[in-house]
Amino acid sequence: MDERLDALGEREGWHVEGRAARVHYQGETDRYSVEYYAPSDCVLYWKVPPEDGGETAVPVGRTTVPGPLRERVRLDLDAAGVDPEIERREL
């Protein structure tokens, strides 16, 4: 397995699944799933509906994600040896 994924898996809340790592965050009103994909070295954000909403998570643009959450993701990436600047890369 990729050492960066192993390191992310050791960060609070992160879980490794295959060649990717995922973490879930719940704010006051919104929930997000954040995914880092090692093969393409990219980060995706998903907005997750309320548990009782019956909807499906949808990908969202970085500009819609709260700044403190994005900063936390960059800190986790950096701590795991991933260039934190990839968080800003548009797909």
C-alpha cells in the first residue's frame, strides 16, 4: 500500500479503502465526505444529505466547502506526506 495512504489512515477520522482514503465531517448544518485518491493524487469533496434525507451524496466544488474544513484537509495531507497544494487542484 502507498505510505501516504497508511499515514492518512492514522489521522483522526480517516479510513483507507483500496487506493483511496476517506474522512467524514459534520458541521453545524452540513455534512461532507472528503476523498483522497492516490493514483491520481487528487481530492474530491462530496456533500452528504442528512441521514433521514433519503438523498444521495453529490460532488461539490471546492469554493462551496467551508474554509476551515479545507484547511483541516490540507493539514492532514501535509502530515501524511502528500503535497497539500493538490487540495486546491481543480479536476
